[in-house]
Amino acid sequence: MRCGQVKDLLSAYLDHMLAADECQQVAHHLQHCQACTEILADFRRYNALLSQLPRITPDLAVRQNIFLHANFSSYTGNAQSGDQDLTYLRLPSERSGGLQVASPHPKLLLFPLQAPVNPTYQTPTAPFFYLPTYGQKTVKLPLWLALFLFLTVLLASFLSLRQLQHRKSYPHNPKS
């Protein structure tokens, strides 16, 4: 296998999602390729770091603000009213290939955790995150990178909320 092929399969290799023969091919390549071995080590390090992050469930108001945001409505094609219940969440299925969240377009896939598997092929394609765009094109990111970016934004939001709560708890009294 070539490095490009192995790099596309490393995430699936780390998650033990490859067929046995592909797993052996990737393992053989990793024995001889230092660059791919370093990338796999990075994946493992990111995986360990992500597993140590606390599981944060944002309150309903934060979730509604995300879905009511102008950019989200431009992706989906129409604005949502504040009356809609956005707590609906469907777990990934093999048929849909991703995580679905309540929206005016129920087929909007946010985090494809595993690409749909075609029964004629042995190995599913590597998981990717598809970013919606204004045109017909989509941006394709590896799942680990999409999760890393998402968790970075989530952590920054969490820290800014804590900072706001801290300011409310201890207001600053400037001298007049």
C-alpha cells in the first residue's frame, strides 16, 4: 500500500473497522513507514486526549441558539421559529450513516460516524465529516479532525460561559 491509501485508512485502522486483509496490509506498511507511524501516533494521542475531556451537555437554550443562528438557517434553506422543539436526536444507523438532529430538513447529517456500507464491498470507506456550503460542493474532512475542531469550539464556548457566570457572581465595581 502507498502512504496516501494508508493515511485514508488510519482512522478506520485505529477504530478496528478494517477487514482483516486490509488491517494486515496497513500494519505491514506501518512497520516500514515512519511517517505513517507518526501520524497513527498522533491519532492515538488525539483519541486519548478527547477521551479525557468531560462530557458536556449544553442546556436547551444553547442548542436552540445554535439552530436559530443565521448561518445555520442559511445552510438548511429556511429560518426556524423559536417554538420548535430542537431536542430530538436520532442515533446513527447503518442506513443513514450519520447523526440526525431536528431541523426543517430531517435528512441533514451532522456527524457521519461511519459511511454507509455497500454490501458488495468488504470494507466501509473511512469516516468523514461533510461541511455544508453555499454551492453544490461539499468540504470533506477526516472524522478525527472534525471532532477535534468541534470539541475545540465546544470547549471554548464552555469556558466563555463559565467566565460569564463568574462575572455575574462577582461583579466588578469600578471606582467613580
